[in-house]
Amino acid sequence: MVTIRKITIVLFCFIFLMELCALIGLEIYYSSDLPQIPNEQAGRFYQMTVNHGFVVYGTKQEFQILKVTRKCIPLGGICGLIAGILNFKYRDFSSRRSKPEF
């Protein structure tokens, strides 16, 4: 049966996973597709450090997207933690397997 508690846990998990996917996706995309030297003509002169020390240059919009995504990391972490605590407390999504008998 679907309850508000289950919907809340799923929503918190969804927020956590979306933040995680967005951050990982941006880090991979920026490190592979953005230039390593500034390009004034293309407007790529904002320096960004991605993938633990890999320096790339992007546009103002790319820089702001990465900045906002990184600032949302605590929100995603808190949502994941709340989902874990709620599921641990109420056991809404626990495995229903029986223990093996010896």
C-alpha cells in the first residue's frame, strides 16, 4: 500500500540521486568537452576546476551551472540521509526475504 511516508522517502531519494547524477554528469562533461586553455572568441574564459584538479575554461553560464550544482550538494546529502533514517525507522522498503534455516 502506498502511504505518504513511502512517497516522502521516495521523494527524498529522488532528490539525492538527481543531485548526485547532475554533479557527476557535469564533472565528466566539463572535463572532457571544455578546453584547457581560455578561448576569448567563444567566451570561454571562466576558469573551473573539475575532477579533482583538472582545469578547464567555460562560459559564464557553464560556470554558474557548476557553481549552483556544487552549492546544492549539502541539500542532496541531507535528503539522502533523511530518506535513509526514515526507511531505517519505519522499514517501508526493507527486504522481506526470510532468513535461511540451517
